[in-house]
Amino acid sequence: MIIVQHIQTAWSKASRGHPTATLRNAVPEALPLPKQVADRSANKLIEHAALFGEDDNFSSPRVSLTEETVGSIRIGCVRIEPQAEALRVTYEYDPRIGGMPRRYSYRGEPTNSSFDLCLNQWGRVKYNGRFSDDAGWWYLKVVFNIGWFDGVSQDVFVSTRPEHTIDQMATLR
């Protein structure tokens, strides 16, 4: 089974400074999986999403659990593709999804990074961004914990370290 844990933290300019920034920065980059994940089918992609926001001081995430047939999927700036002997995870920067500042390679192309996971391995992709709309500026931190498992414990993402990490965290002003 493929597990995608998607942890998102959203805030406005009001939460940039102390003391709210301390609460925001305390949002974990990994959470225990819901108990029912271990009971799911081996040929499924399970997405465990947790969205934290400033409306409750980043304390009670809105959580969802969805199940799909295994196949290629894109969530945010992350693409997940099952291969014959591995699971390919790719970060593909898109300013509409990943926000500002722009991330470019040294050749001026959008930043793309990837890693392959073998069975019973997991990796992490994290990025952040700044966005604007009619209401003003808002900010986002996104963490994906992605694993390919033949069996999984609820605490796999909190009790073990990722095999691979893509870190596209930028300084947000």
C-alpha cells in the first residue's frame, strides 16, 4: 500500500510574529496514522490529510482519510508514480500551487527533484509559499510523508526517519 500523509499549515500576516508564530512552528512534520489505515487493502493509495490553521491557534487540524486505486497521482507540487520496482516521488515547482518566492535551478528552469522508494521505505517532501489575493497575503507550509509498505504501523512516520528528503523551504517575507 502507498501511504501519503499530507500536513498543511496555513496562516495570514497576523500569525507571522510572536506568540502565534511559536504555535505555528510547533505544528509537527509527522503524525500518527489513523488506526484504520493498517486495515486497508495492499493495492490502495491512502491519503491522510491534516490541515492546521490560525483560526484555532494551530491546535486542532481538519483531518481527512481517502482511499484510491494505486496509480500516478499529483497532490500540490508532488507527483507520485508507481514504477515496476520502486515508487517515484517528484517535487515539481509550480508557482500557482507552491507560491512565492519562485524556485528555479541554476539554469533558470523550475526546480524539480525526485527520489525512488523501495518497498517498506518512506520519504519526505516539504515546501512553503507566500500567496496574495484580494484579502492580502497568506502563507502555506506543506509536508508530505510518502511511504510504500506491505504492512504499516500507526507510528511509522513519527518513530522512524525518512530514507529520502526533498526540502524546498524558502525564506518567506
